Amino acid sequence: MSISVSEAVALRRSVRRFLPDPIPLPTIRRVLEQAMRAPSGGNVQPWNGIVLTGEPLNAVIAAVLKQVALGPDAAKPEFPVYPPGMGSPWRDRQITLGKALYTALHIERHDMEGRHRQHIENFRAFGAPVCMFVTIDRALGPPQWGDVGMWLQTIMLLLREQGIDSCAQEAWSAYGRTVRDCLGVGDEKLLYCGLAIGYRDGGAEVNNFPVPRAPLDEIVTFRGFE
């Protein structure tokens, strides 16, 4: 499959229901090898990934689900995914997405049990056959976190070029210690996110609802042009 960068950008989305079909290791290796060309300040390349499938992935999922079952107090986030008191327009965009997501899942606003069940699907990687856990050294700072984001975007677009889908999941960071213990990763690193990788279930409504983007002129200001 060969598509343009523009097509890969247009077709990429956060997939929340995957097919169980396996992804060949040579394909994943090729994508990750190409993604090493992602930019980073000073070429420090601050990213680390551990790619799991099969029993190793099932072991991480089982360990995290065991912690989830203990209740909210068992979650020990590695970092705040959103800042406290996040205001407009960022919170507004988040709410709009949440409404569209739960509408596609046919989960009513008052159905807290249904919402909880869907939240737990994060920790099953939405059924993806592969998940890459991304870590970064705690000694590194915000610019290097941005570099990791560029690496992830490069990976996701290269996967789309291969007809493969993904979902970057910061939710895993709520159980970072559990994941790191399963992976044998020391305390000098923190868990940035998981990246679910697989083929999307094309018939699932949760993979087909429109995800709006802010108008360009709300985000970018142009100056000095004719």
C-alpha cells in the first residue's frame, strides 16, 4: 500500500476497536526504523519503546487490570495528563470529543457503569494485538517530551501508510509503576504512554464518528503576507 503523507494525515485517527489480526514483526521493525528519522532537539533522540504482543502483552494487561479493580486510589499517575482547571477552549474541545465518543458507543451520560467499562478498554489496548510502551528518562525536560510526540506522530503516519492503525494512550501512565515493573524498567524512567497498534474494526461506530478540528484561523495568525 502506498499513500501520500497528506493521505496518511487525513486517514489517521485514534482507533478504539481493533481486529485481532496479528501484525508481522518485520513490518513493525521497518516502520520503527524509518521513524528514527523523526526530529529531536540536538539530535538527542530521547524516546524509548518496548513493543509487546501475545503473552508478554497479556501479562501487562492482566497486571494493570488487577490494579484497576482495586479502585481509583490504586492509580498512581506518572504525570498529570491534563493540567488542573484546564479552561476554554481546550476543555470545550475535550467535552465535544467525549460527547461524540460516547454517542458512537451508545453510552448515555448518566450511565457511569458503561463509561467505566469503556475506560477499562484502554487497559486492554482496545483489543489491539500489539502495544508499544513509550518511556522517557526523568532527567529530561519539556522540549524532549515534545520530541517524543514528534516521534510518535511519525510512527503513526508510517503505520497508516502500511494500512495499519493506532491509538496513543496516555491512560496507561496512571499505572506507570505497574507497567514498568512488568517490563523491567527502572525508576529512572517514566511511562509516557502506550501505543496500541493493529487493524481497525471498520464496522465499529466508535471508529467512524467525525472528530472536529478547530478552524485554522482560530489557531494560526499570519503576518507580513501580501
